[in-house]
Amino acid sequence: MQAWQVHRNGEPREVMSLADTARPEPGPGQVRLKVRAADVNFPDALLCRGQYQVRPPLPFTPGVEICGETEDGRRVLATTALPHGGFAEYALADEAALLPAPDALDDAEAAALHIGYQTGWFGLHRRAHLQAGETLLVHAAAGGVGSAAVQLGKAAGARVIGVVGGADKARVAQELGCDLVIDRREDDLVAAVKEATGGKGADVVYDPVGGDAYTKSAKCVAFEGRIIVVGFASGTIPAPALNHALVKNYSILGLHWGLYAVKDPASIGACHAALTELAAKGAVKPLVSGRVPLAEAADAVQRVADGTTTGRLVVLPEGAAA
């Protein structure tokens, strides 16, 4: 089979190489899946760089989430069992963690429903307890993680303010349903949020960016607001001033979705059922901005690493449905 492999750490386009390899053999509790679609995630870039919290042995195949097909023909969603990731014709996954792919979504859309939407659902509902009528501020609203949070926020009845960088991404955020879009390159984010909320600020902030985005969030979060720390795509991990949280009465909530698989695995299945229902109603539909062949996977991962994409890029191995 063909699979992308990383033999040394560095930028994805430089260290990913396409090779002919043997099909991976499942270990205890694992299953081999034919890859129908592999969603590109920012963690794939971090894996290539050696900066992710998990460091698989070299060489490894990146691609942390897929829509795959079991040997008996079932269409499933899975997080892959590294080092045998999804940018290949076949990948491995833990059998107990397989989820049925929603009938309402095609393979590429289904692959994109998993990690990003699960993260958004747990962040908004389990951690921040977002309520209908509240104001939700989403950073990187046109990206893969942000676009999921925008759709989930709208589905929950929140007023959604999206933050983006550039006019093209602003148009995407508007099309996703944001009630207000702020271009961080052109607008004063803090002033715009306060003006839009009558001085109150955002009730919930969804932050997969970190750095300056977090700093500005703390300046425009509402009394008893909640800032959800999802990741640090900016490359800068903020150091919150806890005295500021004290005097403004807001909460800083961490969210590491992968922990639920260990601490409360049943909650992932319940979340997937909720997401499947939302997809069936058309309330959420992953924004797939590009479907690329397996041969272009390294370029796709690099584009996500560089922050130039909107929505999700999805890799389709040869023979997969377009």
C-alpha cells in the first residue's frame, strides 16, 4: 500500500515522504481500516515537527482522524492508532473506540465531524455550559476547529461573534452564520466586542489560538464569563494573570478532549449521538474547503500548519469517493 511516512522531524512538506509499505497488522484490541477519507488537523503538523504531546516512534504515518471502512463493510469514524495514521490506504484504530459514520454526511464531511466537533461540543456544553441567548466569541472562526464551534454555538441558540484574519476568511465566517465578524487585522477586537454587547463582553470565549488572542479575550470577557482554552495555534502559550480573573469574576477552562477517552469514554459516544442528530437535522455540516488526493497530503498538512486554509482539507486515497 501507499503511505506517507515521517523519518525525521521538521516542516511537513520537508519531512513527509510517500512510500510503498506493507499493510499494518492490528495489535490486541485494534482493527485495520481501509481509509475512505483522512481529515487534516493542526496536530498532524505538530506531529511532523515533534511538538505534539504524543511522539510516535520514527518512522510514522500522520493523520489522526479518518472515516474508514471495516473488513465487514461498515463505515466508521476513528482516531488512528499511531504510528499507523490516516495518510495511507490503510490505518489502524482501537476497535472499542470506533463510531458509526453519520448517514447524512459523505466520507470527507464525516471525517471532519470527529475531533473538531467533539472538542467544540465538550467545550461549549460540558465545560462552559453555553446557554441560548448568550454571546459566544470564537477565535479563528473560519478554520477547522473554529468553524465547528461557530456551528455548534448557533445550534445552541447563542449569538456568535467570529474573529478571523483577512477578508477572505471574514466572508467564510459570515457564510457559516456568525452574527458579527471581526477582522483582527483591521478591527480593534476588544472595542468591537464591547460595542456589540453593550459594554458587557462575551459570555463564552472559544480560543484555539492562544497568545494575543487570549490576552484580548481576557479584556472583553463578561462578568462570570468563561474562556475555554482549546489550543495554541499561534505558537505562544499565554500566562494568565490570575488576579485579573479574580477581579473580573471570569473562569479559565482547560479542554483536552483526548482525556475523555480515558476518564469518561461513555461521554464520547453520547456526544457523537448528539452530533449525529445535529448533522441529520442540517444544524451542523463540516466545512470541507478542499478534497485532495493522497499524493498531495504533505502539501495539505503544510497549508494547515501555515494557517492559510479555511474549514477542513481532507485527503482522499485513490479509489475513495470524491
